[in-house]
Amino acid sequence: MMFCSLVLLLHIANYLRAVKSVHIGKGAFLPRAPLTRGGSGGSGGGSGCSGGGSGCSGGGSGCSGRSLRAAVYTRSNHSCMGSESIFNKICNDTDKQSGDKASELLQRANYIRDVNGLYNLLPLGYKSIEKIISFLNTHLKRVNSHCLFMSILQAKKWWNISDRSKLYSDEFLHVYKQKQQKGDSNKGTEAVMGKKKMEDDGLILSPTCEEQAISLINQVYNENIPAKSLPLLIHQFNYKFRNEKRLEKTLFKSKEFLMKDGYSFHSNDICLSETYEAYKECYEKVFSHLKLPFKVTKKRKMDKMNALESHEFQVLCRDGKYKEAAHIFKLGDYYSRKLGIKYLNKRNEKSNIFMGSYGIGIYRLLYFLVDSFYDGEGIRLPAQVAPFSVYLIQTNQRSKYSAAKVAKIGKLAQANEAVQAVEAVQAVNSPNVPSAPTPPLNSNDVEYVLTLWLYNSFKNSDVDIYYDDTDLHLSRKLKNCDLIGVPNRIIINLSSEQKKIKLPPDFYNYMDTPNAILSNKLYMTFRDVTVEYKSRFSPEKKIMTIHQLFRQFGLI
């Protein structure tokens, strides 16, 4: 008998140790995922969600009774719950911002925030920018361009050598340093130390990187670039700084902006021309896939880039004007000649490098996407660049309700573990004793289990989903969904009959299984349950079964 009690206590103690890590609310200590820099080209990074507790969720393997936390709160780099998400707390559709409609919507939806004339990315904006970068990287791989990250500080001497300092002098943002002045020897040390002046440090904040890029490649190959290493294509996603005189109160034009700038290096003009055309075609596909109305204008005149030829990609805006979104330049051997950077040809002789430059504004792309597709309800973005692909809502559900349900499921799982432990002992010592009944869930719990299971199923299938479990009213949630531009909306509102569905006794084991949806007990339970689906780009609402919904998103 003592042995039986000891076994039971051990089972309960082990399970409680796992369950007690589930904390609800702001005091939760769930791990935070680090943010990633955009240049990696990935869509990852925990940018889209902030806060802990029920506000974020995360990756994890299948759930079992030994770890309820894995079932209820699982962390992903893409999806998150909404209790602690920043935009839910401060969104205000009555805010009036300066600037055009697209910039106003970006601020109202909390993609960006203007602080003292400088734009700052908030979590939603950061997620969209990450996705734009990932989208561009996918296309740039097809031209065999390699992503890297260059310093935003540049030595002005290279610009002097390339004869571009005078052309860009008005746009340079200089870096200054403090220099100690020589004081009067008759005065005390304190007086001498107090005299300082600002002096040009010989550095500038990067306006563009042609000189820096070719210098970097030269250093990588120890000033002996072999012919077999060419052609070579590189690109980065980095900030640029220009002292623009004609600023606009929009994300379209400011002194600091995020840009994708690419550079190609070739042994001859023919190779440069082929790459130039390939890059031109690549950019055309980018704008076409994003469904942006654009035109390509050929520029022949010499400019600040000293280009032999260039093409400008312009997007048609709501005001009827075409605005520059990207620009590519055929530079020839200008920078190679000016900076004295050569490559070694097959005869082991030094020859000029032919160079191309290819830029596209990342902030501008986000601006153009919002400007092109917004409607009276808010932002509309294509799925490949929207901060989330799916917005999940359970009617009449709030974060406090969620906390209560999590606690209830935890107690249920704990009770089942205890029952299983007792049954295991009884099976050995008293095989004829009947098993204890499993504590049932009531009908109102079924809807929450379905919602949480749907969230985990989408998340585990790499579909970015936002589960709005906040205390906001349903009407406010619907407005938020439209305002921030999520392209797909799912509403869970089970009928009285559907709520009577009997769940498997061990349902919590199947709430977060990454694979084999078709064999999941909860899928077999809910496959014919209906939910409401709506696309942001269509006024039509559809009633779908869970099976149809999963097929719609390619989960099965």
C-alpha cells in the first residue's frame, strides 16, 4: 500500500512541476525570441509580438500531459497571440496624422511612428519589412546575388578620389569628433581641459556604397581579384542617410531610409550588360508579383552616379503621379579607374573592373503597397508581405476568459495524469477495480479548445497567424483586423449543437502536434465543424468546414 501511494505521489509531483510553469498575465516568464536583422533575408524574428504570458506563443514539439505549457503556450517566430501586442492597446482610428493617406494609415495601424520627424518601425511594420526583405531575397537568389552587410560609416577620402564629393556634398551627413584645444600654459589644467571644439572626423553616413563595395571586394581578395571570381554579385539591406532638402511628411522621402543596394563586378562590358538585363527583369518580376502598377523609364544623361546608362522603376500612386521606387545603373569601369582597383586577367595582367549598381527602396515598397491597395476600412496587403496571413477571432472571448480556460484544461490534464497513475497501480494490485471517471469539459469549453488547436495547427504549418485573445469587443477586433491589413480572417462561433461535440479524454495530447494533421484526434473530431472565413480583398463571407479551411490554406 505504501508503494502504491509513493508511486501516485511521484506521478503527481512530476506533473505539477511541469504544469506550474504556466503563468497567466504580465507576470509570465515565457522566453523571448531575439530579433533578427533584416539582411538575413529570413522572415523570422520575434518582431510581430511583444510581451509575455498569453501575449506571445512559441515553438514546441507535440504536447503531452507531462507538459501542458507546450500545448497552450508554444512559441513561433511567425505567429503570436494578442493579449500583449502593442497595436491592440494604442490603435485609434480617429487619429489624424500629417502627410498623405498611406502614411496616415501606417501610423494609425501602428506600423510606424513619427518621433521628431524621424520614422520608427513598430512590431507590425518590422514584420512587414522582414517579409519584404525575404520576398526580395527569393528573387535575388535567381540572379546569384550574395547578401552581406556593410558599415554605414564611410571614409570620405574614397569619395574625393572618385570625384563624387562635390556632387554629393550637399547631401552628406558628416561625422564629427571632439578635439582638445591647446590652452594657455599660464592657465590652470581645468581651464585647458574645458576648451574643446568639433572637428570633421573624415567619415560620413552612407548615402550609397559604390566606392565602399568595390573597395571591400578588393580587400577580400587581398588586392588581387582573380578573373575566375568574376562576375560577382552582392547586395545588402541597410540604412542610407541623405541630407534631403525637400522632405515630405511621409515614409516615401526622409533623411534616413532603408534600402536594398546591390553591386555587380565583371571582367568585360558584355558580361555587365547581361547581368544588367537580368537585374532589370528581376525587378520587373518583383513589381509584377506584388501587383504594383509601374513603368520603366530609361535615363541616358550623366548623373551623380556617373552611369553610362540607367533605368528607373516608377510606381503609379493614388494622386496620379509616378514616383521612383527603384533604379539600376550601368557604371562601366568608372570606379575601377578612379580608385585604381583592378582584377588579374588570364595573362596575369591588371585590368579594369566593370561595375553595375542596383537599388530599391524598402520603405518605399511598403509605402507603395499601402498606397495602391488601401480602402475605406484600412490597409490591405498581399499575403507575402502582410505582418500576418490569418487573423483568428473567437466570439465572446477575452484574455481573462482564456486564462480561466487554460487553468481548467490544466486541472483536467492534472486529474487525468493522477487517474492514469492510480490505474497503472491498480492494474497490478487490483485488476478488478473499475477505473475512475475522467472529469468532462462543458460545452462552452469546446469552442476555446477548437480555437487554440486551430492556432497551433496554422502556426505549425508555417502560416503566420494572429490570435486575438484580447479584452476588446468583437467589433473592435474586426476593425483592427481590417485596419492592419491581414488578408484572411477566421471567426469561431459554434452553434449550440456544435458545442455538444464530445472531445477525446486525452484531447490535450493533440492540441499542438506539428505533423500528421489527418491522423490528429482533434482533426477527426472537428473536421465537419463550420467557421466563418473572409478575405480582406473580397466582401463575401464564406462558411467553411475545418476540412475545407485546411484545404484552402494547404495544410492538408
